[in-house]
Amino acid sequence: MSRTNLAKSTDAVLDYTMIQAVPDELPPPDDKSSNRLVRDYQRIEQTIHYLMNNRMQQPELAEVAAEVGLSEFHFQRLFSRWAGISPKKFLQYVTLADAKQRLQNSASVLDATFDVGLSGPSRLHDLFLNLQHVTPGEFKTRGKGLTFYFAFHVTPFGECMTVENERGLTGLSFVIDGDQGAALNEQKKGWHEATWIADRSAGKAAVERIFSLGQPAQKTAPISVLMRGTAFQVRVWEALLKIPAGHTSTYGNLSVKIGYGKSVARALGTACGANRIAVLIPCHRVIRDSGVINGYRWGMERKQALLAYEAAKLGPMDTVV
């Protein structure tokens, strides 16, 4: 029975448990056109890594371009294609000074979003989310009786892995150093009793909407999301959705916003680290009080790239009402 027919069957939940997992079938990224996306992001990440390691020297653009194997002309084209702005402008968004200013100016914006309340509809850019979470029983039994479909896709921030089931998208993580097996094991952690099936279509539509690949972001049907975590983790993840793109918060401030006080900031940081749905649940938007961009399970450079990309799309903070 096909996956489509299963989804339509009234006995779908029972039938899903009969499917055998295919752990060794790791489908490749979608098509040849993805090669440039991969190459572009690799150079963006190289650029950020080089700047982080040489920030005291404040290298010139020509030097940075040479470091990633490009002329100044092609370096300019790379950033225009990837971020829509010049490399000089983009690189301003990865400085500590910009991070501090953005954190300070985000405070009033966050006050407004949290005043709406955590129970309101969750929104990311133009995407609305239909949030669900696993039951205590599903969490306790490590996913027994559940079926997850997984696939690998290319995004502007590198290759990602998606996981979904009949209740929605439940995983989006980035592949580190091309190790798809490690990405799969990371998503499986704590959920080994579930059935895992490789399916190249899994999460593809969500990825296209989240990253607006080749088309404007759709504003209609919400993306269904299934969060796999404890009650505390889910509350933290819901709070993360209140941080708009182009803005940031600190662990302590976010902890206060959700009613726990700064004393649980460390636990909140751990909850952010346990997030299985990158970008859509934006744990990358939480930084230290000092403005320092600290740990990210999918790489510091990727966190910097995500923040700088979102900041570039928003523009200067003084234009925000």
C-alpha cells in the first residue's frame, strides 16, 4: 500500500506500524540545480569562519575574497545572489557591534510580541504554523507505534534533513560534513521505537516554503508541526516563535518572558539545544547578553549566517517601527 493510500485509510495509524524501516536508504539531495546552492553556502560559511578568526585584523574584502578562492567581482556576485546585498553590507551584520545594537533594539519589539500572549497563532515571516506536540505516552514509549518519514534536501544554508509524519513536520536539521547517517541518528535519538522510512518527498514542500526556494512564500495554509519534547521544552520552543526574524533575545530575557525568571536561563539554553526543527523554531535567535553568538548544534558559522541573512532582509534597525 502506498503512503498516499495509507494516509487516506481509516486504519492508517494501525497500518503505519506494519511498515518496515529502511535505515540504509538515505535519499540524495533533489537535483543537479542544487549544486550551486551548496557551493554558495560553503563559501558563505568559509567567509564567516575567516572573519570570526581574524576579526581583530579587520581584513579587506579583497583579502576575504581571495581566502574563499574568488575575485572581488565574483565575491560581489556571490553575495548579491545569496543575500541580495553587497558583501560589504552583509559582513556588517556579523560584527559584534551590530549584534549588540540589534539585541538592544529588539527589546521593544519582543515586548509587543509577548504582550499578544503565547497562546496566539504562531507566525514565522508569512508562514503560519499549526502546532501540535507528542503525547506523554508517545514520549515515554520512545515513539512506539509512530512512523516517521525522512529525506534530505538542499537549502541556502546547506544540506538539511527533514522528518515528518501524518501529523506534520517533526524534524529539520542540517547535515554536518556531509554525514547523513549522523543527521539521521540525531533525529532518531530518544525515538528508536518508532518506524523510520526513507521517502524523498518527505518535507520537500515545507522546505520550499520555509526557504522560499524559487517562489514567494505562501501565505495560506499553515505548516503543521509536531514537536517532540517535554512540556518545558515545548513551552520554550513556542516562546522562540515569538522572536521575529531579524531580531534576537537572550537566554535570561526569554526565560523571564515565559514566566520562569532568569534562574532557569541555563535550562532554557538546554531546551534550545534540544530543538529538532531548525529555522522554523528559531533557536538561532537567542544569544548571550554581551551580544556574543554562542553555541549552535549545527555550527557557529551557520548560526551567524542565519542571523546575518535575516538582518539583511530586515534592513537597518532604525527602520523598524
